[in-house]
Amino acid sequence: MAPSNGGAAAPAGQNMPEAKNAGNVSEPDNRVAILIPTENTGTFGSKVAPQETTPEAAAAISGQGIFNAKCGKCHGLKVTSDYTAERWASILSVMAPRARLTDTEKENVYAYVKANAKK
């Protein structure tokens, strides 16, 4: 619960409702404190340097989107950790032409499934 601001005006953009009293019965203060980060770090209270994305990670990220969109179009998505990287390679050799994946899309999907494959 946020502490009362003692009647002071709320900061701009944060219009909070006034607390109501009905006689001697006080109603609970249902206001919620909103944490706002000081920087766009994605976390509250810590400063984290942004990490550079490696080409392999970028390919896997792209491959995940392609996998979800194109592989899930015709059938349910398989759990990537159910198969080894070698098994995924053979699956992709059959399924990539059916899904009409370009060579780049196939490579990106393979990067994604390989990164998450059964070890």
C-alpha cells in the first residue's frame, strides 16, 4: 500500500482518487504504488548494461518467429527439446520445402531448434 501523501498534489500524470470517509468508519486506501524505472533497463532499481546479440542468437530469435508462424500453420508445434539437433536437421530437410521456407528461413529455424534441442 502506498503511504498517504498528506494532501499534497499528485505528480503530473498520476491522478489518484481521494480517500473517502463515511462518518467514523474509515474505508481502506486501495491506491497502488507504481514503480517507475529511472532508466530503460527493463528492471527496477538496477542498472544493467545492454547485451550485444550474437549472430547465432539473432538467427535463433528470427527462427523462433518463423517456426511459430510457418510450422504451426499446418500442424501443432513440436516441443523443440523433444528432439536432438541431428533429428531436427532431418525433420527440416523434409518439412522446409513443404512450408516453402527460403534457405535463410530454414537456417534460422534450424538455429532456433538447435539452440533448444535435446542434448
